[in-house]
Amino acid sequence: MNIIGPDALVFGVDDVAACAQYLVDFGLTAVDAGPDGGFFEALDGTGIEIRRRDDPSLPAALPTASMLRQQVYGVVGAADLDAIEAELKRDRRVVRLDSGAIETTDAQGFALKFQVTQRRPLNMPAERINAPGAAPGRAPNELGVQPGMPALPRTLSHQVLFVPDVAAATEFYTKRLGFVVTDVLGGAGPFLRPRANDDHHTLFFIGTPEYMKGCEHLAFHMGGPTELMVAGTRFVKKGYQSFWGPGRHKFGSNWFWYFNSPMGVHVEFDADMDKHDDSWIPRETPLTAEASQMVLFEWRPRWAPAGGPEGATEAEGAVD
């Protein structure tokens, strides 16, 4: 089953206008958006769909406060949809849509949709660095940062789910859909990647009581840690509240910066995630306060020497 990863996450929200503004300020592009919702896409066409909580077209809500209504996975081709349908209809209802996509639910009751991926190929340079002992990553006079530099989400990276039965959730995605466990945080859950994606993870489970079931956070890949820092700083300056970061994870190695959102989830900028193939041997470590982060910073107003040689004061500094 050539599952690539999340094409979209669908939410039924209380305040469509606030969520729409949040996603645009985050760097996504509104597509067919209006007072009842719309789609907000990254550069490759993956993204977030928001609708009114009571929109009758949405899948049924989870029996919790979660606003996540559906996870939409992209696959390589129509034959993969046939394979998924044949596997899952053995023990659950699977609906084939006129578009050819299929809808069902997973072992924990989360609504799923599988479709031939809608993502567009990207051909963009990654962040380049200069380091002693290595060939220059940037040519002479090519600047690493500059005012107004672009820093937009490139693709929907992953989602993290609160699940009451981690073992059952993991078995469903690995045994039924071909996902691979890359690493495990003991006391929380596993990181997983689908077969057609070599990112360290597109999915992570955290074991919780039934009443917490839902989505903890979702993430978008940036072009590098500098783009992450620039985008996050701009987001803070627009008035959004930083939740965790910036920093860099241990498992996955990805840079991160999480923000609170009106969708009831945290939304993350991430960058520079590890890649793995089938030769990788999963690691496991207990969940501790430091297990998830290699480094962690805290955003504060820009410091600048404003007091002359006798001293310095803090001053806000623009990033663009």
C-alpha cells in the first residue's frame, strides 16, 4: 500500500473566521474560503480544511471535545485505493466515493479518507549553510538571510493523536495499512511513517484516557531552520501565542516551534526531519522531561545594543 502521508486534516470549528485568519497568518493560502469555511493549502497543495462544527457534510465528531473530523491520506495511485478497500472492508464499513476516494474509520474511531494524492511536486532549494572544513553552501555574496525573505509552509508534515489504546492503534496502522514504527517514546507511544514516505514520522500516538481522544498537534515542513525561526517570529509578532519552542527534537531531529490555535490543537512549524529506510532499527527511550528535545529556546523581544558603550537595553527588532 503506497500511502504517502497526510494530504489534509479536516476540522469542524466553533469560529470559522478566527481559524481562517489564523491559517492565513500561519502562511497557508486560502482556497475557495468563505463564511462557512474552506481549504488552506501549503505550497504543495496539502493543507487544512475547516468547516462549521455543525456542517452536515462533515464526518461524525468524536465523543470528546476534539474538533478534528477527518484525516485525509494521499496514496500513489488508484490500485492502492483498491488494496486499502479490500483490506479494511473485511471488518469495517468502507464507502467508495464518486471521486474514487474511500472513507472509513480506524481502530480508535478516527474518520479516515484515502485518495490519490492531490499534492503538487515541489522544486525548491533547501536552506544552504557555510561551515569551516566543508565546501561553501552559498556562493560569494549570496546572503543567508535578508529582510522580507519568504518563509512559507511547504507541505503538511504530520499529526499527533491522543489515543486510549496505543497498542490497538499501532497494530491497525502497521498490520492493516503498512506503516513502519521508527522510534518509540516509552510511556507515550510510537512514531510511524507510511511505506511511500521516508520521513521519520507522519504520525505519532500518545496514550491518554478516552475523554482526551483527539488531535494534539499538526505540523508543516519549512525549508530549513532559518525559515522556521523567521516564520515563527513573524507569527508571534502578529499576536499568536507560542506554546513550545523554538527547539530541536531528539527523535526525528526536526526543528520545531509550536503555537496555540483556535482549532483546539497546537500547530507546528518544523524543519530538517531525519529520513529512514527499511534498514533502520527503531530506538526506544522512556518519556522524560528532556526525552523529546535536544535543545529548547524561548522567544523574547529582539535584543539590540541601544545604550551605547555604557550598557545595552532590549528593543523590538523587525524580522521583515
